[in-house]
Amino acid sequence: MTIEKIMSLHPFFDSQQTILEDLDQITVDVVQELRSIKEDHVELKQIMSNILEENQNLTTELNELLSSREDSIRRKQDDMTDNLRQQISSLLLEKEQVATLWQESVASMGEFKNVKGLAPGEFVPKIDFEQMKNFYEQKISELEINLKTVQKRLDSQLQPARSEVLVKDMVNILETESGAMQIVKNLEEEVLALQNRLQQLERSKVKLEKLLKEKDQFINNVLDKNRECQEKVCEAVQIVEAALIEKDAALYREKETRDQMQKINQDIDDIVKDTEFKIKVEVANVKSQYDKRCQELEDMLRTAQEELRIKSLEIEKYQTKCELFESELDKFRKGNYDFSESNGSKLLILEKNLESTFQKLLLSEKCNIQLSSEKEVIKRDMEQLAEHYERILKAKDVERLTLESKVKTLVTRLDEVQLDNSGLEKKLTQVIGENDKIGKELMIERDDRKRQEKTYHEQIKELTKTYDDKINVLQLQLESKLKVHNKWVSETKNIIENLEKLVIDLKREVHRLRKENKRLDNELKNSKQKLGKCKEYLKMISRDVDNITCLSVDRKPETLSEDVVTR
């Protein structure tokens, strides 16, 4: 019965073994899924790092491109503005120089206009008083006539020359003035055009700065979105890393439980194998002893039964004989017995047989007693064997109970492990769902980023195209402006050379006119002095004439001669 109970435990152990194998298979599958999830996570992490690196590279390239474009545009605009300012300052200086030259020419022309006609005179030599006295009246009349004729002649000679010089100077001045005014007008128009161009450039610069600010704002928004995406990705990575850490911990716990289960299973298998081996050995020994003892007992029983059968046959034979003897005794008692020799011999034989049978009965009783004693010994041995078996069965029951308790604890642990595995499976499903969700979000963000990058590339291409077009237009305008500037510089050089030549000529003419003016002033002064002297002479002559007349009237020649001598 105990062997059947022990053998009936094998299906339970088999079912536990199958459960453990199923758990091992489930753990292996879970580990493989976790490894695949880890590999997918590593791939996603690598892809995210690649995307982030690519996005960083694109942002750096975009910033470098925008900074280089902005720096080149700023440099070009600064160069253009500096060139235009220099040109404007040089134009203003040239304008001021032309204005000063014009003012000097106008002042010189005013001086020329203010020049007055001068009349030369003749120097009257000093003669003696007697000669003058004789020729005074004639000389006065001649001088008056000569003065009038000389004045008329000077007026007639100076008037056409003066008019011609004035006309020539006025014509030259008007021509130079008209040319200078035309040049100044052209320069003013150029300055206005350049100012308009500067205003247009300022407006375009403001527009470009506005566009650059908008693009900077757009880029900042993109960088903010990228930063938000990076934060989301970092959060997702942290969640995934936490899930992976938890998964690793669960795997470690699962590994520990699996190792413990394997150890417990190994211990159970070893214990079961040892107990089965011990039970098999003991059962084999007991069976061999029991079979041997049973064989001996069966042999002894067979011999005893054979002897009993023989004895029973003899007893039956003796009983029949006894019955015969009893019948004969009855007959003998009744007196009907025949005492013959044959009967006496028979009686003797019967007595001998009875004695022998009695002895045999004694021997059989002895054998029966011996057999009963042996039976008792065998019974005691069987009882001892049964007690030994019961003790062994009790020990085996105790071992079975301990094993059942261990199996129950293992089953509870298995249930706990299954619950942990179910929790891990739920967490894994949640992690897988979160990973799928994160993967979908990453795919959506990747698509959005690709679309944004595509739009950014298109916008950058448009901006670069517009910038290139504007730069080309500005370069063309700058080239045309440089051509105009070169032309204008050449014209201004020609104008400056002409003006310098004109100024040199004017200076020469002014110098010549100043010399002529000085000469004429000197002649005028000389003529004025001569005229004053003539007037004084005339006054003196008139006074002398008056005195002479008075003297002639008063006859005072001595006083007159003294006055004449003193004068």
C-alpha cells in the first residue's frame, strides 16, 4: 500500500515538472521578448541619437548659413553705406569747393565790375617864373584844351577795351557759371538719386532685418519645438530606461526564482531519486528476504503438510484400525470374541502398531509443537517485519509530508512567481504599449520633423534664392553705381581739371587785372596829382594873375617879385 502511495506521487511530481518546464519556457520567452524589446529600444535610442545629431547638425548649418548670410549682407550693406557716405562726403566737399570757387569768382567779378575808368595826365615841367609868366595864359588854355582832348582820347580808347574785357569776362564767367551750375545741378541730382537709393537700401535693409528677425523667431520656435521634442524624447528614454531597469530587476528576480526553483527542483529530484533508490533497495532487500523466508516457510509448510497428510493418512488408518480394535474390544467385552492365536497375534501386532502410532503421534505432536513454535517465530518475524515496514512507511510518510509541504511552498512560490510573471507580463505589455505609443509618437514627430525640415529646406532655398537674387540685384546696382561713380569721378576730375584751369586762368587774369588796376591806379594817382598840380598851378597862376593885375593896378612890383621868388 505504501509503495502504491509512493508510486502514486509520481504524476504529481510529473505535473510539477511540466509546470516548471512551462514556467521555464515562459521565462525564456519573456527573456527573449525583453531582449528583443531591449534591442528595439537600443535601435530606437540609436535612431533618436542619430536624429538628434542630424537635427543639431542642421541647426548648426542653418545658424552658420544664416550668420554667414547675415554677416555678408551686413558687410556688404556696411561697405555700401560707407562707400555711399564717403561718396556723399566727397561730393559735399567738392560741392563746397565749387561753391567757394564760385563765390570767389563772383567776388572777383564784382571787383572787376567795381573797377573804374582812370584818366592819365601829363607832367608839366618846371620852368622859370619869367617863362611861366609869359606863357601862363597860353599854357593854361593849351592845357585845358589838351586835358579835354586827352580825356576824350582816353575815354574813347578805354571804353571799347573796357567793354570788350567786361564782355569777354562776363561771357566766360557766364559760361563757367552755367557749366558749373549744370555740374552742380547734375551733382545735386546724383546726390538726390544716391539719397533715394540710400533710402531704398535702408528700406530694403529694414525689410531684410525684419525678415531676418522673423526667420530668427521662426528658428527660435523651431529650436523650442526641437527642445520640447528632445525633452519628450528624454522623458520617453527615462521611462524606457526605468522600465528597462525594472525589467532587469524583474529578470534578476526571475532569474533568482528560476535558480531557486531549479535548485529546489534539483533538490526534490535528488531527494525523490534517493528515496526511490532507497525504497527500491529496501523493498528489493525486503522482497528478497521475504521471498526467501516465504520460500523457506512454503518449503517447510509443504514438508509439514506432506507429513501431516501422511500422519493424517496414518491416523485415519489407525482410526480404522482403532475402530476395528474397538469393535473387537466390544466383541471381546461382550464375550463374542474369538481368542485364537491369529487374533492374539493380531492383537500383539495391533498393540505394537498402536505403540508405534502413539510414538508417531507423539512425534507428530512434537513436530506440530515445533511447527507451531516455528510458526510463532515466523509470525513474530512477520510482525517485526510489518512493524519495520510500518516504521519505514511512517518515515516515508513524514518524508512525503515534508515533501508535500515543500511542494506546497514551491507551488505557492510558483503561484507567486506566476503572479509576478503576470505582473511582469502586464508591465511588459504596458511597456510594449508605451514603447509602441512612443514609437508612434516618434514616428509622428519624425514625420513632422521631416516635413518641417522639408519646409525649412524649401524656405531656406527660397530665402537663399531671394537673398541671391537681391545680392545679384545689389551687385548689379553696385556695378552700375560703380560705373556711374567712375563716370561721375571722371567727369568730376574733368570738371575739377577744367575748374582748376579756369581758376588758374582766372587767377592769372585777376593777377594781370590787378597789375593793370595797380598801373591804372598809379596812372590815375599820377594824373590826379598832375591834375591837382595843374589846378594848383592854375590857382597859383590865377592868384598870380590876380596879384599881377593887383600889382599892375597898385604898381607894387617888388612885393610881387618877392612872392614870385618865394613861390
